[in-house]
Amino acid sequence: MAEITLTIDGKEVKGEKGDTILQVCQKNGMDVPTLCHFEGLTDIGSCRMCIVEIEGSGRLRIDTACTTPAAAGMVVKVNTEKLNEMRKAILELLFSEGNHYCLYCVASGDCELQDLGYRFGVDYIRWPLLYPERHIDSSHKYLMMDPNRCVLCRRCVRACAELVGNHTLGVMERGIETMICADLNVPFGESSCASCGTCLSVCPTGTLVDRRSAYMGREVQVERVKSTCLFCSVGCGIEVVTRSNHVLRIEGDWDAEPNKGLLCVAGRFEPLYDEKRRRALNPLVRQNGKLEEAGWDEALDLVAGRLRSFDKKAIGALASTRATNEALQLFANLFRGMGVENLGCLEGPFSEPPEGELSLAHLDEADMFIVVGEDLAENHQVAGFFVKRGATNRGARLIVIDEKETGFVPLAYRWLKPEEVGEAVRLCNAAAQPAVIYGARAGKELEVLHRELAGKARFFWMAPGTNSRGALAAGLGRPFDAGAAKGVYVLACDEGKVPEGLLAQLKKADFVAVQSSYIEPWAEVADVILPTVLWAEKEGSVTNLEGRMLRVARALEPPAGVKDEAEVLKALAEKLG
């Protein structure tokens, strides 16, 4: 990109051709106030806070820095008394048009509008207070929308459309009656909202509110830990917001790959809602048919003794892919060291991933998507957002190959059954950069696509579970024979889903030890339960579906009687000698 030189506030600065004035200022460390601007969204200049004076053609013009292209030789003023007076007047108008009683607002202390009011000295409002009647929408399970706090920056509208590709939010009415609405003005909770929370994360005021964490701590009172989401194999970067060793909410990390701030309902909201299982806080040993609390040494001695009593061919070991790379490797080494060959994963068995390095960012370049045996509306939803915005914003064609109707069928150009895979190949001939996205239900149709589209299409494996690649690296991707196992060890972590029929098969075993964060659903089959950490208490790494190794950081200290995954396995290894 060609370099350009311009003058801003009397200082000669450099930028690149194609930059806006705002981008040049940001690259050169010059502070320009903004409200409707958000990195990664299309700028619309609606708030007018970034106004600048531009000299040229014998006259002085005022324009928004976020929408005005920078040009070589430009002379621009950003910080003048005249501009700051105009900004103050704009802020007064914004405060007068909505009910901004800050003391009663959830965002007070963490509000961009409030911060600008302090910055420009807004201590009273010269205009009549209009405050039209606007009703709070609390119909959504996870969010509340208070239009009285809204400044119509349209960040939420643009984020929903441009980042998620969902296009749920829009604008209704005109003038003082203008409001943000969902779909054709239906209640937010009844709309096409995907509950990803992206609108919440970009809102600069208290308009969109996280129901669970409202009023539970301002920014100066909370702690933030950057980590990785463990609720599917996309491996989204997250920020866990905590206070007093409790998780308040989960936010997307805007600097992280591959999600760049996006999260889905499974990563942002569901981990903090509806958990009814009992936490395992101390080891439990079955005595007289009931699970009773025991000490760590007693429980580990029992597990080691019982495992030693079985022939190695009668021992089976299962691990959840929610375990870290380090724990999975320890698990595999421990049982292989005992000569155990019947090893597997709760989410397995797995096929080998496609060769070559792939990034989900490649999906933003695809002009055709073929989704095979995977419902991206239910699983790997952030990967689904890449597809949605490609189909709805760029005009990329979407072909769904599936026996059942998935959530992406309404967006599809064609919905084909597996036996019609040849039609997908034919349609792909017109595509320059097709992408094949396949899941665990993909069958022989995938073999056809691999054969016919080799060298033309990129293939993306939507790995089941969380850390399937880490499990494969540890050699745990093979089928597990539950019927042959008389003594079974399960590294369940905080997994809530158990493969159909597994519990019934484990009931037939002579001994079952489970390393789990929760008592359920293992209470009916386990002879010993060894308590282990939750997702927010882990430390280590996982490998996502791209093959990218990602850090998992501890955000909470675990309860006193609970041990880390690897710590339990090491202690068991010592007992086994």
C-alpha cells in the first residue's frame, strides 16, 4: 500500500492510501473521540463525535474522521476549541433524547457515553428533556434491551449483520421515535436472535444488558483472565470476568484467533446457566451400595488396587476431549505403561483430520460452502457465523448435504441428500474457492467430495468434542470396547454428555472409577468418583480444529478438596508404582 503524508494538528504524520483520517490518527497515537465507531465494523459517522476540520479549496470544512478518506497533503485539525464545543453540544443532545439517569443505569462507571460527558464537561443540559416513553424488552433469556439508554449508534445492528451474518437487529420509526428493533418489531426473545451476545459486547451504553451479571461489579471491581473456550473444538478466545472467585460473565477476546471476539450461546451464556448437577468436592467411594466421602489416599489406594487386580486386557480407559493436552498425554502414558490397549474417548472414535494447515479465516474467502453431515446452527456455531456472513453478505452459495433438515437449510442455495452428492460437485465447477465443511455424520458422500474436489476445495473438519486433535495426538482416537472392560477408568472432566448406551455398558463392569467435576451422571455406575476441576479452574493447553495450540488459563481457584486433572493422574501413577 502506498504511503501518504498529511498534517494533523500541525504535525506531519504518515498513513497508507485507503486509510480514513481516523485510522491515520490512530496509527500515529492521536486521540480522536468516537462513539459509533467500533474496530471491524463499517463506519457510518452517525454520532459525529469524531468531527475534524479539513482545509482545502480556500475554505474550511467539517467532516467525520471515520468516514473521510485521508489524502496526501491534507491539513486537518482534530483538537480545537470550536470542535470541542460542537462535540459538547452533540453530547447534550444525546443526553436530552433518552433517559440517561446514570445513577440507576447498569453501565454507570463503564459507559462510553458517560465517559465522553465527563471528558467534555457536560454538567447540565441546555435543551428540553424529551424522554419519549419506551418500554424495556426483557423477553430474551440472556439479555435485556432498554431503548431509553440507546443513542442509535447502530453498533449492534452492524455487528449482528457484518460479524454474525444474522441480520436480526434493525431500525424502526423516524425522528424522536426511532428505535432499535428485532426482526419486524417482535419481542427480542421471540426473534431470529442466535443468542451469541455480539450485540451486547459492542453496545457503548446500558441499552443491552447481560441479565446474569447486571450490577454485580464495575470494571474497576472485577478481574479479567484471557483463556480459551472449552465448549467445542473451534477454540474461541475468551475473557473470563470474575469477582471474589466467582465468574460473572464470559466475553469474547477481540484480539484472539480464530474468533476475533465472536462467541456463541454455548460459549458465552450456557456455561453459567441451568447447571443442576451436584459438584463433586471430595472423593466418593461406594460403601454398602452408597457413595460416601473418603480421603484422597483412601480413594486412590482403592483405585490402584482394583486396577492392579485385573488382567491388562480386561482394563479399559476412556477420556473426555474436554481434558487439556497435558492431561490427555498423561492419561495415555499412564495406561499404556500398564499395557492397556483398550483406550478411547467419550466423543470418539475420530477420523484423521485433513492434511495441510487450514485457518477458519479461509472461510471468509470462499465463494461456495458445502456443509456435509453437520448442523452449524447447533454445533461449532462460530464457524457457522463465518458461513452465514459469507452467504448473506458476500453472496457465496451454500449447499447443505444432509439427510435431515438442519438450521442452515433456510439459507441454502440447495439442500441435497447424500446420494445427490454428484450435483454438489457439478455446482462446484463454477466456484473459484469452494470450502467443504464436514462433521461426524458425514458418510460416503464425503469420500466422493474428497476424490472429485481434491486440489480445488479446502476441507474443514468440524472435530467433535473440544480437544479431539489433542486426543488424536495422544493416540486416543480409536474405538473403545466397553464390553471387554471389567475394570474401567473414566477421565470425564466436567463433561455433561455421555454417549448413548455407555452407562448401561459400564454397569456390567466389575469396577468403575470416574475422575469428574460432577457427581451426575456417574453416580449410578461409579465405584469411586475423584473430584476434578471445572473449565474455569483448568490450566494447560488444547488443540483446536485448525490444529492451533491454544492456552487455557485458570480464572478461578478450585475448592480445597478438588485437584487438577493432571495432578490426579500423577497421584494415581505413583500409587500404581
